[in-house]
Amino acid sequence: MATRGGKAMYKSESDYVVGDFPHITDWTIPKRPGFGTKGAVAKVAVNAYPVTKFPTSAIYQYDCNIGVDGSKRALINKLWNHPKLREKFGKANSTVIFDGSKLAWSVVEMPFGDQLTMMIDLDEDDGRTRRGPARDNKHRIVIRKSGTVPMQILDAYLCGKTDYDKSSILAGINFLDHLIRETPAKRFVAIKRSFFQRQGHRLLEGGVEAWKGIFQSIRAAHGGRLIMNVDVATSCFWAEGSLMQLAVSLTRLQSVEQMVSQITKDGPKGKIMRELRRLKKVQFFCMHRARDTDGSPKRIYTVEGYEEKSARDTQFELRRRQENGEYSVKLVSVAQYYKDTYNLHLKYPGLPLVRTRKKGEFYPMELCFVAPAQRYPFKLNDRQTADMIKFTVQRPKERENMIKTNVLQLAWDKDPLLRDYGLEVNTNMFRTEARVLPTPQIAYGPGSQDQKFAPKDGRWDLRGKKFASWGPIAPGNNGGLKCWGVMVFGSPRSIPETGVKAFFREMIKAIGQHGGHVVMKDPPIMYADATKAVGTNLFELYKKAGNKINMKPQILFVILTQKSAQPYNDIKAYCDIQLGTPSQCMQSKHVEQAKAQYCSNICMKINAKMGGYSCDLVSTFHPLAKGPPTMILGADVSHASPMNPTGSYASMVGSINEQATRFAAIANTNGTRSEMISGQNVFKFLMTLLRAFHANTKKKPHRILYFRDGVSEGDYEKVVRIELEAIKEACHKMDSTFKPKFTVVVCSKRHHFRFFPVDRIAMDRNNNPVPGTIVEKDITSVDQWDFYLNSHNAIQGTSRPVHYQVIFDENRIPPDALQAFIYNTCYTYIRATCSVSLVPATYYAHVASARARCHEIDTEDHVSSYSPDDPRELVRREALAQGKIPALRPLHKDMQQKMWFV
């Protein structure tokens, strides 16, 4: 803890209380201070289409309360489209738009005036014979006129006659988004702003289908115009057809017979039945009854679970009415019931019965058919992801042509609703002015070939390059790699020790070629004992390596036979948390080949984890180098897939040297699907990172640039009010006189703009934009400070630029300086020999957030993930259900300033 005049500069993280410092009271999104001027001007086409006319007259808005709060969307839609309600709309019936929940709009005023209240009985006149007591199927509908959409304010804002009014502008854009969605949603499968069709789908493994679709969105843009953004969309759906065959595909088995056999062997709580839980909420229908094939709408059921017994073993009391009016009761199996009632001989009576949401209702799996167009809610595995990439990847020309085809399919000029509301769109793709920023010069260490150079096409190689810094293992001053060891998770037969030694001879040679120094050239090599926990194996290697020269090991190398979560997660957790020693995992196939390029890539990671960095920007290309001390922060929140109950993870990284080439990172759990980092987390993170910056530079930053990843426009204010407030509070608690100035930039790749260069100067050999292509006009916001930057060279497909939006700016950094800083630092990402697509601070935060999942709950054997039926997992899930998400285990103190996450 540093002190000044006996006063502690740093206080405990537990001191976080929003309180005694000046709060941010009058925040508004900063206006654009001007445009950048650096770089060569070039024309690019953008997948945006100018709106040439839009409604500025009165659009009537209505608040709708249909059913009760929490009513399912299907019920709401059924009531909304009921003939008795639609007839109340009069002339507005053909033009009314409904958002499916609470709001409706019409260009014609509804005839009922200010309010309509009515009841609709869905059982009335449906022609069905009811069994048992009648149930109430009446629903109340209330529709109130709430005013008009302020389209005039939107028009005035576009023309520069009024300032940004969030509620009014968003109300107008929201209406327009629903207007352009209404007609396509009737022709395609609609998911938010995207529209899909099964035609041309690809079947992935596990019963999943990849579909292509159309994305469209309307935006207010620079130049006083509205634009329509159209792109290609992709999403995954459950495969249609037999639920039984879907279950076979999901469980990766070869046949239904194999699935029956495995379920019989393992029982209702075995591996297969756990896998089948993923089918919960899948909707299905049946085809074995007359009512299923008579042309009437199919009755849809939802998978709720499974009966523990099969159709053969499950029995129930069957009541039959006799001729004399009395009822007979007999006990029958489900299989026998279907044989007697429908003359159906179940082919697989050993399969589990599918339970629906209705109590006591279940069906044999072989009689169930998956309803079409059901979105797949889980994260894709590695093989599915690889297949999905092959399905979606498109070179720029191919994507551009597909976008133009999508525009033809949307057929705006033939859309009756757009005509009625007066919305017209030009079908020619927009061309705008871009700039290609100058390529920065980067510097490697003394003795390098081409020590300072400007990379061509955003890429270079490491041949003849010595790293700019090797930290504690640099030669001289008693440095070097002195204490290390190797653990092999495999057998000596499959991974011979001679091969391991041969690989590390090449690795030692590579370290020397890149400027590092290895003192110990014969480290201990051990093979993991499969009967022992991962942590036990690693601790034995740690002791053996340390005892050899009586010092703490500097790094441990681990050789694995395959890519998988385990034992990788346990290795990382044990080294990061228990030992405080960096680890480097490698695949055995690469060890066997011992290629020079692979060794060089591993050298970059070793160097980063041990305190060095690969390259630096030449000072004249570092726009902030000559100013006051500047700290760079990056933050990200990662979430589990929608059906995964685990919590969210927040991470923050901070530069710890003045060149901003090395970063420390800290992460923690952050609630469940919460996009904002909690104030407590931000406070804790920043206190740790400020200590690291001060310990390494002996300075306090005068400027802090905060790059925040993955935040939507609606959350900008929360970033300022929650996260920036907590950052300022941490600075104040550290020292009441410490008042750095802040600039906050949101970075987003979740958008659908793509650049298609027209001029050769901005075009690479694949017709992608070259690194440094920046667009800050025509598709950017009307008057806010934002831009789109393509900073990388795309290996395949069409490159996606990153959208940078300044949402807070006390430093008043000129546009040219900020843009150059972001672009130039993309060349310093510590484990790459190319310019990356995202400013490194947020890139590191994203990597750290994902890696932090290894640091979950502590266990006796240091295992960090459990099977679903493990008691520890059940305890964890119960805690999650109650909103009690356990914090991550803290990093070992020796790892807090190391780049453990790379």
C-alpha cells in the first residue's frame, strides 16, 4: 500500500459506498466535435438504403391490455386477430400495426374513440364438444388511445432544428421499425428484426438446422436522413420431423435401438436422459388421431419433461362407458392403450414418455413430431460452430449480391402498409466517403531485422524479430528462465519423452532467437497420474521443479492430447489461484511437429505471461504518448447461453505501463444476465488496477480512457450513471485529490453495417476494406460522436467494422488523435502478428471474461465443473435460482499483475 505523508492512498475494496464526491448530474451524449482529416479519401458502398419519404403526419398510438399481465404471446396474438375485435377497428383494420405486446399504431383513427373495452370468449362457436366441467376461457381487452407518435420531432431532429430528445426520437424509430416489420413477418419466420425461411438450410450435428434470413432496420443517420440497413442474417433452429429422431441426433447415437438400450442400462437419471432435458420447451404435435389429419389446426403441445417409466411399464386406470351407462375401469399399460384404441403397435415401447405442461398428460416419443421454426436456444459446440461458419461465410461480392437479393425479396415498393403510411425507400445501395488511415510503424527489440517498420496489409511474421521486452527472463542482470517444468496429460507410449525433449529444444532455440534467455535447459518432465486430481499432479511438478534449484517455478508447461474443457479448466484454475504460477497448455499434435512458427507463437504467450511484450508503437505513432500519464481501461460482460442457468461474468483490464502494451485483469461474477457491471465490482476492479498501474509506472494517471464492450444504445446512460460513477468513486477513495479526466468509448460489433470498397485504394485482394478504413459520415448518428473502423485484414468472409461511440468526454481528445490511437494500438495485441479487429483493451477484457469461468467454486480436488447430478452442482444451481451467485475465487497475489488470461 503506497502512502503520502502517512496517509493511505489506497483503501479497502469494502469501502465502496456511493457517496461523498461530486456526481455526474447533467450528462448528455457528446456531440461530434468535428471530423477526422488524416488518411486517403476513398469511396465505399455500404449496405444502407436512403429513405426518400417517411410519414410526418399524425400516427395514432394506442396502449393495449390484452388478457392479463404475463399472458403468452400466442394467446395475445389469437385475441388480437379475433374477428370480434377486428371488426371494432373499422377502416383502420387494414392498416393497424401491433407490436405483439402493448402498443398499436394506425394511420387512420380508430372509430371507437378514446377507449375500447370488451370480453372475448375463445370457446364460443369453436364447434368442439367439451368433456368434464366447463372452464372459463373469457378474456378482457382494453385499448386506449394514448396520443400520436411525434414524427414531427424526428423530422426536426434530422433537419438539425431541434436537439436529441430520447423519448420522442426513440418513439418515432420504434414505430417505423414495427411498420417495416409488419409485412415481412407474415411471409417469413420473424425473430426481432430478422426474417428467416427454411429454404437452403444446412443440417448441423445434434439435430440443429442453420437457416439464412434477412435483417432490416431503420436508423436516423448523419446527413439529416433516415436509412434502411439491410443485411444477411443467420440463426439456428431445431430440426423438424420426428421428436424421436431428433433425440437420437441430439444424443449423438447411431439409432433408436441404441438409445433405448442406453436408457435401459443407465436408468432415468443417466447420461442420455440428462441430454434429453435440452428438449424441454420444444413444441410438438401428433398425427395418430383423426382430428390430427382432418384439416383443422393442429393442437400444439410443449415438452415439459419425461416420465421415469417407459410406455411399456407405465400403467393407468382406463375408464370406459358401457352400454348400460355405467363405467368400467381397468388397469392398462400405455403401449396396450394405443394398440386397443388406435390399432397402433408402438415400435419402441421402451422409450420414455414425453410429459406435457398439462398435469397427467404424456405421449409416446415416437408419436411426437417437432413443430416447425423453433429457435435453438443453446450455445453451439465446436463442431456445430465450425459447420455454421462454413454455412455463413461469404466473400464481399457474394454477400453484396445476397443483400441486393434480400432487398428484392422485401419489395418495399409493393408493400401495401408502407404505401398507406407514406414510407418510400431508394433501392440503390448507398455510397459514402471513407478514409484509409496511415499504417503505423511498430518497433521490435534491438538486434531485430527491420526493427521499425510499417506492416503491409495489417500482417507480418516473427522471423528475425526480437521481442521489445522479455521482462524478468531477458538476458543479463541475473535474468532468464531458470525454473520451469513440464507435465504431460497422456501416456509415455502416445507422447514419448524423447519427442517432448525434442520439442523443448526447438522452443529454447525460438526463445533465444526472439531475444529471451533460458538458463535451465533440462527441466523436469512428468506424466500425470490419472488416478490423482489435476491439482495434485501439478503440485508434484511444482515441487519437483522448485526443489531442483530452490526457487519458485516461473512457469509450468502442460501437454494435452485434445481440446476440451477438462482438464484445461482445472489446470488454469489451480495455477492461477493456488500456485500463483503461469501455465502454458499445448496440444500434443503440435508438440510432435515442433514447427518453428508454432514455437514462435508460444513464445509470444510465454513472454506476455511472464512480464514482457512483443512489440511497441514507434513514439510518433502513439498520439497520447507525449501527453500526461494515461491509463487505458477495457471492460466486458459475458453471459451464458439463454437456457444455461449460470451467471454472468464481468471483467476489467487496465494498462500497467505507459505504452499501454501490458495489461492487468480482474474478473468476477456479475448477477444473472446483467449487462451493467455492478458498482461493487467496478470499485473492486479499479482499485486493483490503479494499484497495478502505480506499482509499475510510479505515477498516477491524469487521463483515463475507458473502452466498454457490448453495450446497447439504450444502456449508454447506465454505463455513465453506474460504472463511471463507481470508477470516479474508486479514484476519490484512493485519494480525495486524485481527479483524472475520463473519456468513455463504447465499442460494438453487434451491428449489421458492412463496407464494400469501390476505389482500389480501400480494397484488398478479396475485395474487403483494407485495415484502417474508417467511415464517420452518412451511416453514423445524426450529431453524436461515433465512427466505424475496420482495423484488421479479414482471413475469410466479409470483414465487420467495429462501431465506436464516445459517450463521455472530459479529455476533449481531437477526432484524429482518438481514431489514430484506437487504430494504431490494434497493432500491439500481445499474442498476434497482425492488426486485430477491436481495440486491445476490450479484446483483452473479452478474453479475460471467458477465461474467468475457470475460477468458479473451490473444491477439495480443485475441479471447477461438475456433472448435472453432482450434489455440488445442485447446490450451485439452487444458489443461482435464489439470485445468490457465488463470487469467483480470487487470483493468487503473484498473478494479479500478470497477463494470466492470454
